[in-house]
Amino acid sequence: MSTTSNIKIQVGLDENKWPETIHWSATDNKEERMTKAKAMMVSFWDPAERAALRIDLWTKDMMVDEMADFFFETMMTMADTFDRATGEFGREQANELRTFAKGFQSKLQAKLAEENKR
């Protein structure tokens, strides 16, 4: 018998329908409460269209430095997932994505440091 896991996402919107709060929970999580987040990216693969369907949301209080860290962490996780999913076949491309993510982060950190000097 297979089991089912449910993921619940609650997005609180302001009067202009801009996300103010994001909370999520999963039935497999030991915590039974909703967990706060400032951003989310969810992708689904549509095999019929051979396309990714995405939901990308962030709250209006998400800072640029947080978004930079979020993208870096997401790219590194994507590289890890691709590496696990493809094994030796995709390892080189997974490593290229990791290298890109590190350069992306480094350039953004330098840009943020320059902005903070002003």
C-alpha cells in the first residue's frame, strides 16, 4: 500500500494581491505548525507539454541580499538534484551549475558591498 504526503501553502495577500506572508507545512514534517517563509519556488514538470510549470512568490519584505542567498541556495540544490537524478551522465553539467552559482553569488555579494558603501 502506498502512502500519501500533503504539502500545504498559505499566502497572505495585501489589498493589491502582493504576497505579505508565506507559510507552509507538510504532513511528513515532525512539526505540526505552519513554517514561515519569505519566498518560494515550486516547479512541476508537464510531460505532455514538455515544459516546467512554476509558481514563484516572494514577500514584499524580502531583502535583495536574502533573494541573492535564496537563488544561490536554489541553484546549488538544483545541481545536487540533477547530479543525483542523472548520475555520471550529468555530473559535468551539475558541476558547471555549481560553478555558475558560486560566481553568481560572488558577483552579487560584491555588488551589494559596493551598494552598502554609498
